[in-house]
Amino acid sequence: ERAARAAAPVTPGALADGSSVPLLANLGSADGAANALELGAEGVGLFRTEFLFLDADRAPSVSEQQEQYTRLLSAFAGKKVVVRVLDAGADKPLSFLNDAEEENPALGLRGIRALRHSEVILREQLTALAAADAATDADLWVMAPMIATVDETRYFVALCRELGLKTSGVMVETPSAALIADRVLKVADFASIGTNDLTQYTMAADRLLGTVANLQDPWAPAVLRLVSEVGAAGAEIGRPVGICGEAAADPLLAVVLVGLGATTLSMSPSALADVRASLARYTREDAERIARAALAAEGAAEAKQAANAAAESAP
Ligand code: PEP
Ligand code: MG
């Protein structure tokens, strides 16, 4: 059965009219690479690097990191791999980087803010990535988490250039970054929307708190509107806009996100098949119409309903 599966190559992500929507994998370590490729991942849209740092009392050395990044990039030779630099803080606290005394860690020194505060860690990580990049032939893109300002974007992009990394971008996880995406994308090579945090910050609802879980819903029209801002900004100046939060794994929401301007979708590999099948059912025109229906709804439940209704009326 394994051989039969390997013999039938999985088709790349595309809409019914043939327009391409590359489907990428979210990975938390290089161990998942073979499985992702088998399930048809066309590359990696989010490589979370926290696993290298968690449970440690110091950052791993440049050579330890280089070895892991080389393993990852070798597995995806010739393909795009988007690596996120360390996203420490809030739901991913690190003893040597974050201040456990902060009252609101989700609003504190996390992501790019923590890295900028402890720049040595960021420099070492980028140095290890540049060395792995030079030794392999994947298409490496590097991105920073929790960007809120153009100044942070400029800081990160400049550091990437200084250390020899060609393609650098930002995650859009704060309403601020989404609302000024036109300016952010003049500086960054690409954006990737992290819908988990973008939903948390838009709805002001802790993503770890069960009592407000009903608000942590990426179908919320406010979240969709922010996604559409980023999509429009990317289209305007010709920069890629990916999605790498959980929302991309929902087959109908994936269509909506493409209709709002997402150019790639990244998800846990187990979701790839259903999303691929869903995209293949709709043309770009359908996707845009379905997206408009969701965007115009009153709330998350209504948006989902409206998208479903619009999808059913697709020819
Ligand atoms: C996100 O916030 O949507 C995201 C992809 O990053 P993480 O879930 O690791 O915070
Ligand atoms: Mg996030």
C-alpha cells in the first residue's frame, strides 16, 4: 500500500481554473519532513524553531542549530522553506529570554521584541540559518514573529541582509501589522499571516483560555477584514502573502482566505489532502465571491454559513 501511494504523485494545490495555490507544511522539527512530502507538501510554510530552545537553560550553539537547519533544508531540496526565528514568550515562554514576572505575557516582551532585546540569540540563529542555506539548495525564506511596526520590520530585514539571508519577511499576527501591511510590505519581501495570534489579538481573547474559546474563531469578520487588508496590500505591490495559522487547515475557510488574497497556504500535513480537494472545486472568481459573502457577515457563525451558501451556489 505504501508503494502504491508513493507511485501516485499528489497534484500541486490549484483552483478549478488552474491558478496555483501552493500548499505547504507547518513543521515543528525536521523529523516530520518525510511525512509532509509524502502527503504532497510543496515546501514548508512555517518551520517553528522553538523545539531547539524549549526545556533548555541556554540557547543551542550555532553549530547545533546549523545541523538541524541543514537536515530540514536537505529534505526539501529545490523547494521553498519558510523558517520562523524563535518565537519565545506568552504561550511559549523561555526561562533565559522571557520575564516570568510580566503580568500580561501575551502583550509583553515576546517574539521579535524579545529577540531584539537579546540580539545575540537572533544573530546566532540567523548565522546558523545562513550557513545551512549555503550548504543546501532549498529556497530558504526567514520570517520574524509578532511584528507590530515598520521599524521592527526594518530592523529584522536589515539584520537578515547583514548576515547573508536573501529573503526575509514578517508574520502578520497583530492587528497593527495587518492595518499597515502596505507599509510593512514595502520593507519585507513577504508576509505570512498567523491566524492563531491574529485572532487572539483582534478579539482580545487569550488563545489558551477555555472560557473565551468561542471568541478564538478565525471566521470572525474582523479577522477576515484584516486578512483582506494584507491580501490587498500584497497584490498591490506584488508581494506574496501566505497563511500559516490553523485557519488554513479548514477546507472552506481556506477558499475564503484565497479569495481574500492569500497566495499560499501552510498547515499541518494531515490537513493537506482535504484543503487540496476543496480548492480544486472553486475558480478564483468563486473564491472571491465566497470570501465577499463571509466578509459581509455579522459574526463568525454567520460568516461560515454565508460562505457555505455561496459555495453551494458555485456552478
Ligand atoms: C499563529 O499565531 O497563527 C502561528 C502560526 O504561530 P503560533 O501558532 O506558533 O503562534
Ligand atoms: Mg503566533
